[in-house]
Amino acid sequence: MHILLLGSGGREHAFVWKLRQSPLCEKLFVAPGNAGTALLAENVDINPNDAAAVAAFVKANNIQLVISGPEEPLVRGLADQLKADPELQDLLFFGPGAMGAQLEGSKDFSKRFMARHGIPTAAYQTFSLDSLADGLAYLDAHSLPIVLKADGLAAGKGVVICTNREEAKAEFRAMIEELKFGEASAKVVVEQFLAGIELSVFAITDGKDYLLLPEAKDYKRIGEGDSGLNTGGMGAISPVPFADAAFMQKIDERIVKPTIAGLATEGIPYTGVVFFGLIRVGDEPFVIEYNARMGDPETEVVFPRLKSDLLEHIIAACESRLAGQQVETDARTACTVMLVSGGYPGDYAKGKAISGLDKVSETLVFHAGTKAEAGQVLTNGGRVLALTSYGSSHAEALLQSYAVAKQLHFEGMYYRRDIGFDF
């Protein structure tokens, strides 16, 4: 099978690593890819959001399957645009159309969806410029802390947690009146704060049936002890110690099943991944958010624990025959530590030479923000490399990843030394 994978991060390198293990994978292209994906596939200089360029490449290279790593092409309706092309009627596309991608593309849509289907989530109200005064009055009566979420895609930066009402009102005004997060914050969801511990659950679905992949927990804050600014993710672990069989059963029955059934009931076609961003409050699971694709850096620990053929699962989903599939999981622990550029998640420099990659053998090195130039691998993003190791425990796997981190170097390199600290 000829496959085109869209994206350029650590998630996409993990996809490439796993897809390459399948005997069904004949030719693999990545658009635009990075220095890591180039080791296992052919990078092509195409913007994943350019539907016309993607379609032209698919036709010219006999592509049979397109997989979208990031969310933006999905929310923009790439799947719909390709399927509308008379020449691409047989193309398989792994990722929902624009209607299904609203689960991630609109916080208000996803909250209303959960309310309709009785899926546990935090209480909320949505406001826009027309209802600004009502929103300010709502904040005056709201319990603290207050969670403000931009309705649309904001590159992971559209969530603000405010500890007092004056701060909340100022942020609320900035989001709506000044479009702090662009058009994404023209509508703002004001949400109840839930105190608990988070985890991520992933389901591959054909819109009727689904397969649950190994669960994971990521670490978003830049600083140790979960302090400082939010990032795209500084590391991840799988399995999650508190997600025992009984708790996972609650998630399946109360959240996953009603979500997939709700999509079918509402006539929303959905082929791809539903990412459930969850929080455990006491002994109960609640949905914080949906995403319409795999997470990053969670993918870098989930795929290494997936023993069964990912490509076989993806094709089965695209052909609406998931019912006969089964996931096989590696019993070992997988932990990833993210190496990031100095200054991230604020301003950072690119183009720093990375040394030591040739010394790594036991640990999986997934490239996130890299490029190859003049025989060197250079930094090309805030998050640069994800180091994933196996172990019989989290401590063992993390020790291995940290040992490798000490062998690698680029100017300004930083990483958290306490991934998995809460366990």
C-alpha cells in the first residue's frame, strides 16, 4: 500500500516507525516530515493544509491511504475535499471530516454534544461579543478557580485558569474583545474547574465500532513539579498506574461507548481517532476535552506499547470492518522525555546542531522539531526530540531515557527531570 502521512512532529515520526513494521506498508511519504521521518520514509514539501497540493500528490503517486497526524487539516475539512474529488473515490482517509472534527474544533460543540448524550464533563456556559455583559455577570457569581477556553483551535494555548474574578474578567474581555487567541476566542467557554489527575485515552473508530489503544499520561508544564507555562508536552508515560481495569471499565461504559454511539445517532460520519482528554475526580472519570487525532507526546509511548499491526487497524477502520480487530499490548512500561529548545514555550532559536544521536541504541528517538542540513541534524522547533524507553517499571524506563538525554546535546537544551514524579 502507498501511504501519505501528514505532519512534521514527534507524533508523526512515531506513526512512521510503527507503520513501517507492517508488511502492508509498501511506500510511505510524509508531508512535510522532519529529519527523523526521513530515515524511514520519503519527506515531501507539502503543506498539510493545502488540499489542492495534497490531492495532486495523491494522484501523481498512486496513494491509497492518507493519514492526518495534526488536527488543523481535519477541522478545515481535508477529508471531505479529497472525497469530493471524482478521481479519488477509492482513496482511504484516516481522520474525520469537518463535521466530526468539530469535537476538537469547537469546545462549545463538544460540550453540547456531551450534554446531549449524558457524558460526564464540567458544567459550562458559552459567551460571545453579543453576550459579553451576561458573561461578565456569570463570572461574578462563578466559583473559583475559573476555566476559560477559546472555542476554536488555538495551538494548545487557548485555555486560561484564573484564580480570582478580576483576572477572569480581564482575560475574558481580552479573549472576546481583543481576540487574544485570534478568531478561536470569538466565543469563550466558561467552565467549572475540576480538581483531579489527568490521563489520555485513544479509540480508533469506524463510526460504529472501536478499538481502545493503551492509555497514557502526559506532562504539560515546562517546570518540574508541574510548574510554569503550559507546553505541547514535556513527556509521557504508559500505562497509567491509577487506570486499573475497574476505572477503565467506567471510562469505556460512561464515556467511550456513548461518544461513539452519539456520533452514529447524530449521523456524524467518523473514521479515525477519538482522543479523550480525561480527569479522575475522586474515583470518577470526566471529559476535559476531545481531540480528533492522536496526542503528542502520548503517541510516542502508546505506539511503542502497541504490539498489533497499526496499519491493519487503520485500514479496517477506513473499510468499516473494525468489529473483527483486536489490540495486542506490550506489558512493558514506556516512558518518553522531551528535549526542548532553550526559551520554549516562549521565544527560542532554531538551527542548533544536535550531537550524540549516533550513540543511541536501546532508546527510541522520535524527532519532533528537527531538520537535516549539510549532513547535520539541526533543531527546528520548540520541542526537538522525544526519548522513549521501555522498562519493567516507570522508574526503570525513565532512568534509561535520562541516561540517553545526557548523551545528547544541542545549545540551550532543556528537559524535565521529574517525568512521572506523581507516581
